[in-house]
Amino acid sequence: REREVIMMRSGGLLVLLGLQAAQAFYLPGVAPRAFKDGEAMNLKVQTLVSTETPLQFDYYQLPFCKPKKVEDLPENLGEALSGERGHTSKYKAQMKVNTYCKTLCRRKYTPAEMEEMQDFAILDYRVNMRLDGLPLAEMTTFVDEERPGETLETYTLGFPVGGKLEESEAAKDNPTGAADQYVLNNHLRFKILYHPFDSSDDNQFDASDPSGNFIIGFQVVPFSIQHRYTGVWDKEKESNNKLATCMYKDGQATGQFETHVPQSINAAEGGEVVYSYDVVWERTTVKWASRWDVYLQMTDDKIHWFSIINSVVIVVFLTGIVGLIMTRILRKDFARYNEEGLSAEEKAEANREMREETGWKLVYADVFRPPPFATLLSVYAGTGAQLFIMSFLTLVFAALGFLSPANRGSLLSASLFFFVLMGVPAGYVSARFCKLVKEPNHFKATLLTALLFPGVCFAIFFFINLVAWSRQSSTAVPFGTLIVLMLLWFGVSLPLIFFGAFLGFKRETISLPVQTASIPRQIPPQAWYMHPAVSALSGGLLAFGAVFVEMFFILSSIWQHRFYYVFGFLAIVFAILLVTCVEIAIVMCYLHLCAEDYRWWWRSMFTSGATAVYMFLYAAFHYFSRAHPSAKFDLLASSIYFGYMLIMSYGVFVLCGFVGFLSCFVFIRKIYASIKID
């Protein structure tokens, strides 16, 4: 009795601890930090990105103001692979202390450096920064067309390095009519939104000081100002230099400017540039838990719903066809073939339609004949299972909020780790099918499963890295990260795949309902529309039609540097894609079998996998029509985009191909197990 009481008390204690842990946990997974009044903070600088080219660069690759000691911020694997590098900067701020016309530094540029600045301004490069995990953004407010009385606020990450002067201003400043004049954004006005810590607002959190404040927003307004200063420039304490272009009252800058001209970029002669910034604090009613809403708000949900409805229509259409096959044709075939009391009229009709409707039963002795390159097919089946489970787990965790943009690089890191850890099912599925097709060399099949797909992806990735290195882009992955990838590949994934294969080869061979004849049956001539390429491209088009709208948003978020966070929609579209692949593969497989063509193994994979062909073609269309109009003739920059799209399409091909192959295999086993063989 005493032992039971002790166990009950222990269990109650564990439940209480679990409740406290659950209460302290906050999705999307970053703990809030309260800053005391006047507390100093450093504004972090990141990469330079552009919608005009896939190349991105480190902030300090351009000759900006640099502190005496630049500290690199720690990064996870996802950040390293995506080229996001963070550093400390000379930009400083103090909690709730407004600062105006703070001098950052004075730089003298050579013509070559000015020309480099101009190139970045022409390509519309933007500077990314962060504060307390929030990305810097330019905000734009516009009136909602559907609700005229309300306004919507949208963001654009970072601020532009520079821009082109309007023609009228350029003509005024440059009456000789020279080429386009570009200006440099050398003055930044940071607007930092904060919310005081209040126990009634966020009572599940604790702060070291009750007067602390949470950072809610990090916004910027860039200016181009050709600064003037009086006296001798103080190089030791550059922040103490006063600028004549700023207005002062009682010795303090007011945030307004004297009449000035923009800071032009003189690529022919170089010149001097003075960098400055303001910090303006503004209290907001937005709570800390909602501070990401402005980045993640969805203004185009109707388009997503349209995409889903469009996809559901395709699925319903295919489901009707599959249902027709399963309930009408196959049921009649089963009844006729098993002689289940057909009338004379039904038997006569059956004889007339035998060639068309029962062709699939004539190839029963060949339908499970191993195809050419059967081991390779088994390898791709294992890799497809690995990608399928990885995608499913990633979507589940993302939809639950664990992979929020607040955790930078978490989505890419999670996908990579899930892929590596799913080596066991990959080896198991590959081994089961290798045993079915009587592959004698188990080691070779398992090694191919571990090396083929990752090896092709790594080769493409390494080529992309070489291109990025040649252009000195931060897209290039550091050598240390490549070593980490190799360790994950050979130290974790490969042993897990061998372990899964060991379990798979220990199992009994998959039972088949019919025996395979020793002599292959001759395949009759096929109609042109039954050609493997035609049927595969037709099936792939239907599957692509179910997802192309969502793919537009995904490509735009990746290459237009937007946050993608509608994982609920993505999960629905992913499920629709899988159902479409299953149904189209079964329909095409049945049509080929009715034509007495039993070569369904590779066809089933290509029919569903052809979706990837259309995805790659759509990615090319997106690149040339929307994403990077200024970089489409840059072969090296374009190779980065198409290299990553090739990896993505290859993965989609293997994943969708596996789904189509497995569904056909289950379908064929089912129908041939339901008939009698004379």
C-alpha cells in the first residue's frame, strides 16, 4: 500500500512538471527577451540579396563601415547551406533612447569601389539586418480593395543599397545629359517598435526586470544625403562628428535635414561618403507573441483556396475513373473469368469484348517478370520511401509551428536531418524489392541506395558551390559545412541504410499471386498514344496541374526573398499530389495491361515522376518571366538557380515515382490475386 502511495505521488509530480514544461514552451520556439530601459544593443548585419540575380553576398564584401572587430554570429546548418551569414556592426541602439544624425563613419572610395557600389545598385541589391531575431523591413501601407475602410501593411525585407535618380532630378543635377545617375542610401532611419513587459499580457513568461520591454518591430526608411560637416573630422570618435546637413536644436539633432542633394555614385572619379543613421523608438499595442504577424500575414488566401479547389476537381475526376475500373470493369472481369453464373447473352458479349477488356488477364504469366535494371528500380523505391517520410515529417512539424521563420534555417536543417535519419526505411524497402527481383549482390544494392540519390545531389550542389566560389558569393558553402554534410552522409545515413537493408533481406520474399513463365510473351503492336513517353507526359501533366499554383508561391518565396508560412495549404496540396499520382499511375497501368503490355514497372515510376519535368519547365518559365530578368543572360548566375531547381525536380521525380510504383504494385497484386488461373 505504501509503495502504491509513493508511485501515485511520483506520477503526480511528473504530471505537474510536464504541465509546467508545456506552459513554458512557446511556439514557434524562440523565448522572448525583455530589454531594460537604456540597455545597449547591436544591430546585426547579414547578406546582400537581389531579386535580379540568385547570387548573394556577404555584407562586408562591399566597403561599408566596419567595426574594429567583426564578430561572426553562430549559425545552424540550414543557415550555412542557404548562405545566411550574420555579423556585428557599427550600428548601435539603446532601449527607448531616440538618436538622430548619428555618424557611423566616413569612407573615401576609389573609382573601382564606386563602380562596384553602382553595380549593386543597378541590380537592386538589398541589405538584410536583424535585431532580436526580427528581420529589418521596409513597410508599405495601402488600402484594402475589398474593405475600403481598412489598410494593409506589407513588408519588403532589408533596404536597397542604392537606386536610380528620377529623370527630372537627374536632368536637373546633370544638365549635360549623361547616362543614368545612381545614388547611394547612406542614411538609415531605424524605427523600432516595442511593447512593455506586462504580466497581464504574457504571464507565462518571466523577465529579469519588471520594467523590461520586448522588441516588436524592426523597420527602416533609407535616405540618400550628401552630408557636409564642419571642422576637422575626428577619426577616433567618428560618432561625435556633427553634420551640417542635419538640423539641431539646443545642440541636439532633431531628425530633420537642411536642404541637401542626394549622395550620387560617381563611378568615374570615386568620392567621399559619410554614413549616418537615426534610431526612433515607438510603443505599440502588438504583443510579443504576435510580432511576426506582419511578416506571415496572408493576403492571397483566395488564390490558395482556388488552387486547392482546382486540384480537388482533378482528384475527383481521376477517382471516378479508378472507381469505374474497380467497380464495373474489374467486377465483370472477375465474374466472367471465374465463371460465376453468367447468362448466355453475357457470355456472348464477353467474347466480343475479350480482346479489349480482358487483355490484362492474358499477361498473368509475365506481369511480375523483373524489368531491365530491376536493382536500380529497387534502389529508387527505397530512396522514394526515404523522401516520402522526410516530406511528411517536415510538413507535420512545419504545420505545428516548430519550423517557424523565427528559427532561421530550421526548415532546411529539419529536412536534411529527417532525410538522414530515414535511412532505415530506405534500406528496408530497397532490400524487399531487391529480394523480389532476385538481385544476388545484396551489398551492391544497399550501397547504391546509400550513394546514388545523395551522390547526384551532392555533385550538382558541389558544382553550384564552385560557381559561387568563382563569383565570391556568400551562396558558397564553407568547407567546414561540406565536411559536416559528408559526416552526416557516411557517418549516419549510410549505416542506417545498411541496417534497414539487413532487416529487409531477413524477411521472406514478397509473395506473388501468379507464377512467371520462363518464356516472355510477345507484346502486340501498340497505338501511338500508348507509347511510354506519351503516357508518362500525359500522367505527369495531370499531377502537375494539381500543384502548379502552390509552386508559384514557393518559387516566389525562395527567389523573391519572402517568408513562406502557409504550411497548412502546402500539406493539403501535398496530399492531393500524392492521391493524384496514385490514381493516374493505376489508370495508366491498367490501360497498358489491357493492351497486353506488361512492362509496367518502370512505366509506373515515370508516369508519376514526370510531374518533375513540368516542375522544372515551370521553374525555367518563372526564372525568365518573373524572377531574374536582369540576370537571365548571366550563365554562371543562372546555373545556380537551375542547379537548385534540378535538385528539387530530381527529388520530386523520385518521390512521386515511388508513390506511383508502389500503388501500381499493390493494385496489380490485388487484381491478380482475385482471379482463377486455368
